[in-house]
Amino acid sequence: MNDGALVRLVDVHKTYRTGEMEVPAVRGVSLDIKCGEFVALMGASGSGKSTLMNILGCLDRPTSGHYVLDGADVSGLDRDRLADIRNRKIGFVFQNFNLLPRTSARENVELPLLYAAQRLTSAQLREKADHVLASVGLAGREDHPPSQLSGGQQQRVAIARALINDPEVVLADEPTGNLDSRTSVEIMGIFQQLNERGITIIMVTHEQDIAAYARRNLVMRDGILLSDKIVTQRATAEGELDKLATSRSNREE
Amino acid sequence: MRVGSTFNVAFRALRRNKMRSVLTALGIIIGVGAVIAMVGIGNGAKSQVEAQIASLGQNVILIFSGSTTSSGIRTGWGGAGTLKIEDAEAIRREIPGVVAVSEEVRSITQVAAGNQNWSTQVLGESAEYFDIRQWPLADGAPFTPQDVRSANKVCVVGRTTATQIYGNENPVGQILRIKNVPFVITGVLTPKGLSPQGVDQDDIVIMPYTSAMKRVVGGTTLRGMNVQIGDATEMTAAQQQIIALLRQRHNIRPGRDDDFTVRTQQEIAETATETSKVMTLLLGAIAGVSLVVGGIGIMNIMLVSVTERTREIGVRMAVGAHGSDILTQFLIEAVTLSSVGGVIGIICGIGASQFLAWKFQWPTLISISSIAIAFLFSAAVGIFFGFYPARQAAALDPIEALRYE
């Protein structure tokens, strides 16, 4: 991390093989993301953004090229080493929340700690999970299973789960895709707060107005990076909530 | 590594699906319960047979006369009179380790007293017979060696015979007419019950063999002998020596068949317990089938569970679970189901066999080893039938698993 790049992709390719056909999904992406950035990765479906996200999340390995995360090349690691990297350095937030059903919010949040190298007592697990849940505004909801939480609350649980291991980077895959616009704003507000606290966030979205909450927008098309822009007119949660309120009152008039 | 938390994870998963866990374990509960109960019944029957065999006496060698092949006709054991009183004396004298010998003759004879009569087995024995068979008297006294030497007209009677002739009266001191010869009853035997072959062992009159030969059975040859050996380790040697001695005394050339048969109580016991052993095995095998069916139930549920929880597996992998963690988790779930089912099954099996023992008066015997084997087997069933689904789960690709609908 001598030059401050937390995430560095060097000419990353990913090719899927379906029978005889070779389908290139990512065709040479090079990218640096520094610590503390808030990046939105955009693109139409089939642009390769999901594949790139999987590589960034250490769920998949590039066919060629290098991925250096936090100063270590992770592109050639095996399944188990990648799992350890995911556990220690990456927090995931999914579009459909992916919480364990019939499992309390607290136990959902504890999940990554169960696979951590460092063993904690159940009291420590509980304390840590409750602390993170409180930080995303879910104090008092620790014992509720997902079925008793609203979509926005479920996504907060998922964010808490992503944060519990103090990851280097939080990867969010369409985090507002299943949420109404008001809840989406709230969730983006949480992401912005986290980013203010110095947490690096990479978010996949296809919505321009969600991408506007980020500091930097990347656009992919046909497996390559099409544009890389700093967001000049950033949306803020407070501002958007005001707008929502205004538009509602306009409609009512 | 992190096995502790994996246990925790597995138990949480089982608790999330209580009904399913209980139903899955039920297959194993029934299987193990059936094995325990069936084997208990089989072993009970076996031990009962063994107890009856043991009532033949300790370290007893039985010698039967016959079978000869003179003129091509073979008689059964005890049929041809080839054993003589002198043979018995020779065995007493020459075979080391012999504690007691009882010469034996027998016949089925009508006995009578007052206006009652009854067909029963009359056994002629020496005075040692009651010690050899460990057959004490319930009342009165046995006949003495002096009675045997003098061929006195005395006898002891079994419980059944006594009841048939005298009803509730005490037969000791009464006169029993056997072939119109009056015998004085000196004692009544303790009841022995049915033999392994189903013969009433108490339907009997025992008298000195000398008296029996002279007044009841006739003839000068013995049907057989009961020989008691002092030390169990000398049984085989004694058996060999008896055969050699009798062959020599009967002038049987090498290569010709014996005109007598020597059996140890051990051999008889083995034959008799063979049937109940087969029975136990058969019952156990049938019950074992239900245990295997229970195992397949576990496998079925685990496979369903892996499919249903594909997303969960994906999430676990995304947050850092290794394939081995997933494998262990599902294995622990399977083994927990099967071994908890095993423990409950053992309790149910013990309960069931106790119930059968109480309700139908069947002897049941549950050994620690059958409990241990049933438990280990049920755990093994969990591992065996849980491994395939667990490996399926561990081999999932996290990306695919997360996307699974």
C-alpha cells in the first residue's frame, strides 16, 4: 500500500467457457481504488460489472491479470485462502439481503465471526453484534428474525453483518434494488455515513441517482471500463429526503 | 479448526427446523429401538436355554450306549446294550479327574399307588446322580450308596409325578408300585421345569440303577452314564481317554465305529443355543433393516436441506466459511440427528423389551455391548448417510449458491 491503493486491478480478464464457446465477460480492466473511496460501478446487464464485482469480492478469480488487495496479490489464491480474505477484508451487502431465515438479527450479524481465525466467546460475539446493530440504528431489534423486519431493516442487518469484522472494503451489489425509494435513500445515507468514517465502499448499481451518492462513478460496457468520473454533484440523504417530501406535497396539490 | 463454533452452527440449524429434525430422528429412534428390543428378546431366549443346559450339571460328560451296526441295523443312542457296569467301574478307576459316575438305565413304566396310576419315566441312577445334576431334593432324602449296593426298593419322585399320583399329599414315606413291586418314596425332587426340548423334567421317578435293572427295566446293560469331571480344563482330555478306554474294553479295532457315544454338556449346549442364536441374528437383521431405512431418511432430509439452504451455504461461504466448515456443519447435523435418535431409541428399546418381558413373561436380556453397538452404529449411519449431502453442500460454488432461487 505504498501508493495508497487499497484495490488495484491490473489488466484483469475473465473468460467463461461454455462448452466450445469462450465468452469474455471482462476484457482488460485496470483500476486503482484508494482507501476511503466510495465508488459506484455502473453498467447495463451483460456489461461485466457483476463479474468484476465477483472478482473484487474474491468470490471468483480472474482468468488473467492481477488483483492486489491491501498490498497482497490475491489473484492466484485457492478457495480456502480466498474465503479467509473475504472473512477478514471484505464485507458483502446483497440486493436480496441474504439473511438466514428464522435466525435472529444478532445471530445473522455474528455469522462472519464464527468463521474468523480469532475465537470469541458467545458473550463477546453478542456484545460485538449488538454494538454494530446499534450503529446502523437497529438497537432493540437484535432478537427479531428477518421475517419480522422491514426491507430497510433487513438491509441494515446485512450492513451490520458486513461491518462486524472491520473489513477493508464493503462491497454492495445493488443494495437498494429491492427497496422503495424512501428506504433506498435511508440506506444510501448509512453508506455515506460509513464512508465518512473512512470505510471504503464499492457499490454496483444501474441507477444513476443511486450512483450519485458515491464519490466516484465507473461505467462498464462490453467488459471494459468506459468512463471513470468523480461525482461533482453528490446527492445526500438529507437533501433527497427533502426532495421526496417536496415531490409528494407537489403531487398532493 | 473452529470445530466448536461449527457445532454451534449445526445445533442452531437443527433448532431452526425442530419438526423436521424430530421426524428425521424418529426413523433412527425406531430403528435403534427395534434392534435393542429384538436382540434383547433373542438374547433372553438364548440365556434361558443356556440356563437349562447348565442344569444338566457342571463339567458333565454323557456316555450313551450304541449305536452298533451289527447285521446292518443301527439302533439309536441307548438302544443297544453295549455299556456294562464294569465299564463304569473302569472309568471310575482309570480316568484321571473323574469325580463321580452315575450308571443310567431308563424305561417308561406305569406306576401306581392307591387307586391312581400314571405312566412316567423311571430312571435308574447311582447315588451321585443328584450331585452331578445339581438336583437337590425339595423334601425327604435321596437314596444312599448302600441302597444302590443292595438294590433296595426305594425311589425319589419328581414334582409332576408326585402331583399326579398323590395330589397334594406328601409322598415321602408312601409306597409306589412300579411293575407291581412296592417302592418306598424317600424324597421329592425340586421342580426343574421343561427341558430345552420341551420335555417335562419333573415327570420322573429315580431309583438305584441296581434296583431298576433287577425289578423294572431288566437286562444287564446300561443305557448310558453321567460322568462328572473335577476341572473344566480336563474335559477334553477326559473325553478322549474315555473313548480310548471304552474302545479297548469293547475290543473295537481301529477303523471301526464306536459302539457308544460320548458327549460333553458343552456340545449339547452348543447345539441347543444354535437355534436361539440364529433367532437372535434374524430378529436383529430385520430390525437392522429399519435402521438402514432410518439412515436413508436422514440422507433424504439432508439432501433436501442442502438444496433448500443453498443460499444459506452461499452466504456462509461469502463471509468466509471454507468448504470443510460447510462439510463439517452438515455432517454434525446428520450425526447429531442419528446419535440423538440412537440414544432415544436405546431408551425406547429398553422400555419395549421391559414391557414385553412384563406383559408376555418373555425373558429379555439387554447387554451393555448391544447398547454400545447400537449407539455406535447409529452414529455411523449418520456419518455414512450424511457424508454425501454434506459433500454436495461443501462443493457448491459461492457465486452460484448466492444466486440460487
